[in-house]
Amino acid sequence: TEDVERQNSFREASSKCYNGANQDTAHYGRTLFEASQKIFEFTGLKRNEIFLDIGHGMGNAPIQAAATIGCDSRGLELVENRFSISLSFHRYICDLIQAETKMNQEQRLFGNVDLRQGDFCDKAHLSFMT
């Protein structure tokens, strides 16, 4: 994770202006595993609920919520490069979990993860976020 985040292509959006988006820059800052777990505990996130991360970056928090809580998770990322990396990261994590647990789709104990690219102010994403 840290190696990918250090790449210029991943952090370039921190100073780039997004014309048409409702923000000037897309600054990146990852929520660490322990902090995410505290958020899940503090909010009382349950398996039958949906976790939403706006500005998901690599997708760490949605993947973690799905894997540790078992809930379905959604993420919306403005920056196309970060979104592309998040899809690869998600596939990698799913492959690891699948290989480790040797479970098929019906036996999975973790929730589904749906990561998308776009501006959260765009009404096209409203139903995804609610």
C-alpha cells in the first residue's frame, strides 16, 4: 500500500485542479487500519448495513469493512488514476482471501465491494450513495 501511495501518479491529484468538479484539488490521506476499525466500532457498523467511503483512494476502508465486518461496502473516487489502482488492489485482496480461505462465492464471509469513479456532487451517483 505505502509503495503505491508514494508514486507520483497516485499523489499528483493532490495539487491538480479539477475543472467541472466541485473542489479545487483532490488531496489524498489514507485512514490507517486501526483508525478504520475504531470508526466501525464507534458507529456500530453491522453486517446488514452498507459502508460508504467518499474519496476512497486505494479502497482500503471499503475493503476492510467488507472483510472485517462482513457488510457490503461502496466507494466513490474522483481521481481516475486512484480509482484504477483501487480496482487492481481490490482484485488482489479478493484473490488473496479466496486462496487463503478456499471458499467459493456462496461461502464468502465478507461483503461485496463496489468501487466507482466520479464526483459525489454529480446527481448520477446519488442512488449509489444512499
